[in-house]
Amino acid sequence: MPKKYRSLKEFYPFYLTEHQNPISRNLHFIGTFLLFPCLFYALFSKTWWILALIPPIGYGFAWVGHAFFEKNKPATFQYPVYSLASDFIMFWDILNGRIGKKMEEAKHNIN
């Protein structure tokens, strides 16, 4: 029976273990990064239909990573809120160069 996560702090190490492949993590990073220009463009130009591109862009890159590189099912389906929050945390950890340390910590916390 799969573990039930009750907090983001408890979930994030699991999330990281589901993203072991660096190509998959990079695809997640690209998808998350591209959300920001879409959001800013929509807000500043008042071109609201651009906001509809955010989910396919963000999830599209991530799901390609899961399907072709991780070969696992995205955590989004079981934990949508924790998964979305974890994607932004992982984005920040990659951006700050802490992802290697966080991945190691996650491996030890999960096992």
C-alpha cells in the first residue's frame, strides 16, 4: 500500500526520488521556467488567453520527462498540490545549485 503523505515537508523527499534522471529534472526546470514569461506577458499585455498555455507548457515538459526518462507515473495524479509546490521547490533548488545535496538527502530520508 502506498504511503500517505500529510505534509509538503514529508512529501518533497519522495518527490525528489521520483526525479532521479537529470534530463527529467531539466525538463521540469524548463517547463517551470517558461511559465514565468507566459505569466508576465499575459499580465503586462492583458492577453489573457496566454494563461491557458501555462498548464500544457509546465506539465508537458514534466510529463515527457516522466514518460521517456523516469519511466514512472507523475506524482501529480495522486498529490496534485504537493506535487505542484514541490516542482517550484525543485526549480529553486536547481537554480541555487542545491539539487545534488537535496537529492542525496532525499535518498537517505526515503530509505
